Amino acid sequence: MLRLSLFLLVAVVVLSISEVKSQQPSNDSAEPSLLPPLAFSVPESAPIGHHIGYVEGSPQSGTDSRYFIVSTDPDKTDTAIHIDERTGEITVGAGLDYETQRRFELVAIPIGGEAGIPVTVNVEDENDNEPTFTQSDVRLEISEFVRIGAEFPLPSAVDRDGPPLDVRTYKIIQGNVNNVFKLSTKRVNNVLYADLMVNGRLDREYRESYELLVEASDGGNPPRTGELHVSILILDANDNAPEFSEKIYHAMIDANHPVEKKPILEVKALDKDSAHNGQVSFRIAQPASSVGRLFSLSSNGVLTRRLKTTLPSGTFEFPVIASDHGMPPQESSVVVSVTVEGGSSRAPSLDVLWLTDHTEPRLLENATLGSIVARVNVTNYDQQHGGLELSGCTSLCLQQSQHPFVYLLIICGLLDRETTSTYHLKFVLKKGKDVILEHPVVLTIEDVNDNSPQWTNKNYHLILNRTLSFTDVDAGNNGRLHYWIEGTDVIGIDEDTGRIHYATELDCSIGSELRFRVHASDRGNPPLSGNIQITADIVDSAGKAPQFERALYTERIREDVEVGTCVLKMVVDY
């Protein structure tokens, strides 16, 4: 109360003096009302009573008060910073906090009427705060198919200390198995942000989760740190096909095996993926074939008999497909062999099981020599009386497997769609010299981009305004061409048809002949291309006489004119 009363009193006195001075003539040599400011610094950890300095540089003697103290923010300053009204000593009056108040401004006004002394006390920041994350835990879900370099933002850490004692670095200190992650940082508006970056290939089947500990460090010495716990769940991608427990499944049954009650055998396959990607269903590859009419396979892999009549004797081999429920599904296949004993005697038959896409008789023309493309199963046939023969394509050969009634169809020669795109195959069973069964199959050879565009001539000498064309013997996009020109801006070309035309107006400096190169590329993947050199005569292509703009041209030429100088331009209408 005493300090406040004195402050009010000095305010009245100063006001009265100001009113008196305002009535007197101005005096340029009068003392200024305030001296140059004094600046002091004090660490924020300074204890109460810590000496900061003196208002006039040294302690003043005497027992009476010498100063009135005025501050811009009395509520904060009068408590935190104390100026002794008698000696002028500046001390810490309460705990300081740089993050709350960084500067205190006061004015010490001498009671004797001298100029006031501005005092500024700056609080020095110290590393008294550690980095704190906005979240202590974060959970991320990342697909195992994520690309390397993909980034996922993490919560940022905040340090109440100012630069350079704020957050300086982030690092992973725990849980980063095989260094599959790393941190990427950027500073925006004095805030350091961190992103979690994928640094290696993720494989859920190898490791389905990671528990990372991320540490934020400030710029102190020693630094203070804060921690963030990052839980990462690796989401399954359908990157595994089902794997059968056997390479081939065998079963031997009696011809009177119970119908759809007693299982013949059970196929099993394991998929390492999870959830729908790991659920497996089974089916016979060609259910409409003769095998599909004899046997039934449940989606769980249980094979049973379908016919209610006696089964024909013989060995039946057929592929079974295991498919998972992913999008798109992954598939694998296995051969099932069922031998029926004591069955009825029936006419010979054969099934061709194509081991190609969609189990159809279609082969790419670049199929590898030695590849097995089909399995041929023969039933109710006595091998002693003959064998299976194939005609219609010398590039395909039959080879008997370890089972006497199963043949493998193998590529034993080159295929070329541009030479032959369709083969009419014929599988023939003979008894001696007699044919007892013929099985025709139409085989389609599919195109690959193995031919580049070709010209009929190596060079062309032509008249403008005609169509050029390459020939590409491939099919589909592999044979579709587009064109472009190199070596001139005067001539243009239609990229689809190959028709060339003038792209700019011609003048006499061009001459009567142009040379340029035409390129053609197909649309295969990867594309193939070719090119040819063109020499073009610039003449009228319409066949009618040109009409000159004038009937007579006269021009004077100096005798020392340089060779190549254009001396006359004639305009011709076609």
C-alpha cells in the first residue's frame, strides 16, 4: 500500500510539474525525462534474492528512499523483479520462467526530480523442459505391399524451451528389426516434424507387427529427451498361393465304391496369408470332362464318387485347383490319380488337360522349348495293342509319363504365329493298324511382339502428298503402327496413316528436293520400331499445270552477288 500511495503521489507531482512546464517557454537544453535504458540478463533458474545489478551502476548510500518504481505490467513485474528504493539494487523477487515471461520492463524515477531510468531485465532460457509428444502412443496399419519410400506422419514433439534448446532430432532407438523403417524430418514454422519412412520390403508372413520406440532430443548439453511408442500392424496382401501338402495324390478304389458317402481321398493346401487371403477352396480343373462326370470334389477338398453305376476300370488323372479368397485370387494346382479296379469294360477314351491359362488350347509363340503344355489321360485302352499318336504339328511331341496311361504334351520345336497361327491337332489311338479313337483339337498360337516394322525398300524417292506405310506382321497392338518424321520441319506426317504433307509454306530457299527420315513404331510392350531415309521431289501432285501470279518476272542482279542468294520469289497457285 505504501508503494502504491507513493506511486500515486509522484504521478500527481509529475503531472503538476508538467502543467507548470507547459505554461513556460520551451527550453531546448532542458534535461530529457528519461535516460537511455539499462539492460540486464538473468538466468531463469536464478534463486530468489539473486543479485542482477544496480540502477545507477553502484549501490546508493543513505537511509531515505531515492526512487519511485514504475512497471508496464505491475501484476507480474512487481513480484518477479525487485528494485530497492533506497540503494537501487535489482534482485530476483520470485521464481522466473522463460517460457512464461521473457522480459521485464521497469522505470526507476529519482525522487529528486532527475530523469527516469528505464530498466529492462531479460530472462535467459535454460534447458529446463524436455520434448513432449502430443501423443504418447500411436498405431499404424501398413500393407506389406507398400512401396519402399512411402511415408507416414508421426505426432510431433514440443519443447517449451526456445531455439536452440527446442526439439533438434528424432531417432528410432528400439524395435526396428532389419532397419525396415527410418525417419524423415522437416522443419516448418520452427516445429520439427517427423515421418516414418518404409526403408525395406515388408513381409507379413515373416513379421506381422513392429513395436518402435522413437526418441526426440532437444539442443541442450546434455540433451533432454522424450519418447513415442509406435505400434505397427502389417496388413496382409494376397502374395502367397496355396501350397499342396503332396506333389501328387494317389488313390485306389473298387469299381463299386460307395457313392458320395465314403471319401476317396482328401487334398489339402496351406496358404500363408491371413483372413480371406488365406482361406482355400478346391475344384476340379475341367468339371465338364469325363472325369468330372465320374468324381465330385467339394470346396473343402474331399473327393467322392459321383456315378451310381459301376465305375469303368482304369486310371484317371486330373488336375485339382486350389484357390484362395483374395482379390485377385492366387491359385495352384496338383495332379490327382485315381485307379479303379474291377470295373466295367468300356470303350477307350482320352482327356486332354491343358496346363495353360484358363486351361484352353492356346500357346504363346515364344513358349519355351521343353515346356509341358498338356496332360493326356487314356482310359480303357490296352497299351499292348498300340499307342497314342499325335499329328498336325511337328513342334509338339508326346512323351509317356511314368504312368502307362498318361502322356505329356511337350513343346519340341519353335512356334511362329506369323507363319502358322492355328494348328489342327489330332490325337489317335490305334489297335494294330486300325484307328479306334480320334480326338481332334484346334490349337491357337497367340502373338508376341517379336517383329519390328519393315519397309519393302531400303530407300524411297517419291513425290510429296502420298501415303507411306511400314509392314508389321504381328497382330493386334503388336502390329498397329504410328509414324513420326526426323530431319525437317517443312514436312509433316499423319501419325496413324503415314500420309506426309507440307507443314509450313515453302519458299525458294528450300530447293526442289527434301531429305528426311521417317520412323514407325508398333504399339507392343515393349514397342519395336524401324526407320527409312526419304528423298522427296517437291512437285505438283494434282496433275494440273501450275498458275503463276505474274506472266513476266524482271529482276536486276549485281554481278558480285553471292552464290546461293535468293534473287526472285514466284508465287504459284495449284
